[in-house]
Amino acid sequence: MPKRIVNNESGQAMIFLLISLGAIMAFAAGLYITSEFLVTKIRAQNAADAAALAGAGVLADTLDVLSVSNLLRLGSVTTPTYGKAIRETTKLVARMAYDWGTVLAEARMIDVGYANGAIAVSLHKPDLEVNSSGWLDLPHFYRDKLRGRQTKNRFVRVSASVFPTVPKDLRNLVDRRFFGMILPVSAMAEAAVEGKKLTYPKFRGTLTKIPQ
């Protein structure tokens, strides 16, 4: 009797099938998670690119405002009747752009990142690279410190983080294995502002390569 029990092989196929099925499910889950992380990486990079371009676009618009301000103030000298009113109005608008341009650029990056399902964070403090000059009631001009060169701090650098989309059952399994955390996928992007000094209001933002 004991010999027959030892030699009994019934049920071994079921055990093998269960082990194989578990291995297949684990492989499928791993393949799904890997593909989802790759897709999330693309989403994060697209969000970072969009946020960087948006921030650089705000800087470009700010520089355009300062360029137009220079032109209007220069032209106001030839119109004594309305010259002072033009200078005061452009002075107010240009000063607001000068003071708040970089802040609005960072806010715009965050907003565009959120619109693309990402958490966008500025990694660099942008600078307009502009000086102001003026005396008393004379026309107050803004000068481009870079003089058309693309150097120093006239660019934005942003990091965008996106959480992968994982089904609830698989998320619960991952949460138990990784202490309740599913880490986001992040990507970085940088955009610089191109233009020809503050005498020509046609600045624009373009994506650039992040230095290694």
C-alpha cells in the first residue's frame, strides 16, 4: 500500500500547469508594466517639451513687449501733444512685463504641465537678461544685455513627472511589494529664446539640447 502511494503520479500535471500559469501571468504583468512605463516616459517627455516651449514663449512675448515699448517711447519724442501720455502708458506696461515676465513664464510651465497630465517643476531660474536706462522724464529704454547672443540665463529648463496608469488589481499587488509606492516617470526639457536685440519685436522660443 505505501509503495502504491509513492508511485502515484496523479496531480503532478496540475501542479506543473499551475506553476506554468503563474510564470506566464508574472511575465505578462511584467511586460504590461514595462510597456506602460515606456508609454509614460513618452508622455512625460511630451509634457516637458510643451511646458518648456510655453515658458520660453512667455519670455519671448515679454521681450517683444519691451521692444515695442522702446519703439513707442522713441517715437513719442516726435509727438509733443501725446508724447508724455504715450511714455507713461508704455512705461507702466513695460515695467509690469519687466518685473513679472519670468514669474509668468514659470507659472505657464506649471499650467501647461498640468494640462498634459504632468507635474512640471522649473529647474532653472530664467532671466530676461535686460537692463533698463532712463533719466527723469526722458524716454526710458530697455537694453538687451546679450545683444543677440544665446548665452547666460535666457532659457527655461523644466522637469515633468507623470504617474503610470496601472490597473487596480495590479496596483494593489505592486503596492504590497513596493511599500505602497508607484514612482512617477520623469523627463526634462529646455527651451531658449531667440531674437535680434530689443530693436525688433520678434522673439521666439525653441527647444534646445540639455547640456550633459
